Amino acid sequence: MIDVLINISKIGIRSIFTAKKYDTEILDEDLRRIMFIRNYLEESLLFIKETYKEVDAEVYFSELRKYALELFMKQCEESISDEEKNSEDFNLENHKKEDEEFFNYIYDNLKYPE
């Protein structure tokens, strides 16, 4: 059951990323996307806890957050220009680390105004 719920929710998360391709010039757009994902996960987590008591909600939540982070990092990597990739001081691991830190910071610290 949990696999079905996770896969259905992954479709929703994927649609957030495919609605508009990642644009390195618009960090604010990424900020809104990450906040939307967090709200999506929090609301679906509440639904799972209320509706499917037999499902491990923490596993559900952690799998979806991990999936959202993977999609975000993939789009960040795809947006790196060839010029930057070919530069002498380019380090993909540093980019990945920065992208993960950005995602986690926004996810953990920013909220929509109430």
C-alpha cells in the first residue's frame, strides 16, 4: 500500500518540476517551488496519517522529500552551461552540495505568509 501511495505522490511532485523548466536566473522561482513542495508533502502527510493508519507516515514523508530533492538537484545540474562545465575550476560535487543546502534551507526555514 505504501508503495502505491508514494508513487502516486511522486507524480504530483514531478509535475511541479515539469510545469516550468529550471531557470538559473530566477532563484525566487525555485524558492516558491520548494515551498510549494513542502506544503504538498505536509498536506499529503496529514491525509496519509488520517486515512491510512496502517501506513508508516514517516517512511512516506522521507521517501517523498528525498525524491523532491533528487529532482531539484537533477534540474540544477541540467541547467549548468557547457561553458561553466568546461571551465578549469568546475566541480560538480560542489554544485550538488550547494544545491542540496539551498533546497534544505528553503524547505526547513521558509514558510508562506499566513
